[in-house]
Amino acid sequence: MIRLDTGGITEVALLAAHCDDLAIGLGGTLLTLANTVAGLRVRALVLSGAGTERAREEQAALESFCPGADLDLRVLDVPDGYAPAHWERVKGAIAQLRRDSAAEVVFAPQRGDAHQDHRLLAELTPTEFRDHLVLGYEILKWENDTPQPTVFHPLSTEHAELKAELLMKHYPTQRNRDWFDEQSFLALSRLRGVQCRARHAEAFLLDKATITFGGA
């Protein structure tokens, strides 16, 4: 498997439409980063859920997924399912996050996601984070929009299992969904692991990147 190295990472920016999207899409990657990068800074924006139990769940969850990190979480009150109707506000929030961030890597939804709120974020993120490595994460859900990813991040079995455990622990409001269980999350990470010769992995989609040969 061909490996590419991002170099040193001190800060990441995370964008999501809903509370739990980040943990589902890259919870294992966050655990890995927080446990390997001392003083990691995490700047997160979630479009919906402000003032609700969902926002409280998200804060507690990201604190667990990013242990020891400097976490700044912003949760807005954009109505779920109506983000495109709030285009200007969403665009402004992303722009503000960029101005306040020194992130080397940005994680956002992927463009082929079936949910309109996810797609809007996927489309707007690179219009603000124009010179960043932007990785589109996948969100397991009822729709059959599972993508064909191009970038894989191998996970230890410990982090894959801990991700599934923390999802169940921190998002009790979602346990009534028939797909929201540890078996589902572990099944997807195992599949992505098979595709990159690892036991488990998380996968991302990449629109554009540059590569440097010879260390220049």
C-alpha cells in the first residue's frame, strides 16, 4: 500500500451538519491524533443542535474522542434538513472558522453524501479552506450512499472498538435508530481495513492535493 505523510499536524478543523457526524465519520482518527500529537488543537463547527441535549452530547463525546486536546466546539441552531435554505449563514460560519483556525488538515462531509446538509458543507468547505488538505469523511446511515473512498487511515483494533463504545455511550438520543449500534460501526471499519490491508480503518475522499518529490 502506497503511503503519503501529512507531516507534522498541530491543529485540525472539523465541520459537521449534525451532532454525532464527526464521531461516526472520524472518531477513530480523532482518537489516534489526540493520543499521538501532544497539545493537539481541535476546532469544530456543527450546524445544528444548539441549546439541545444533542449539543451536550456532542461536547462530552468530542472531549472523549480528543482526550487532552485543546477543543473549541461551536454548535449552531440551523434547522436539521434545511441548511441549504440558510446558505449565507452556513457560508459565514465556515469563513469565521477558517479565520479563527490554523489547521493543517480539514475534515468535512464528502460531496456524494445523500443528505442535503452534508452536501452543502462538502461544497462550501473548500471555498473557504482553499489551501488546506480537505478530507471528506463518510457517515454510516440508512441511505445507500456509501462512497468509494480514496484515502485510508488504518486504525488499531483498540481505537476501532473504543470508537464504537464511545458512540454508544455518548449519543443515547440516537440509540433508537436501527443502524446505530457497535456492530455496524465495527463492520464498516473492518471493511475499510480490508481495503487497505489493515485490521480496521477509516476512509476519506480527497478532491485535490499536491505531492512533493525529493523533499523540495
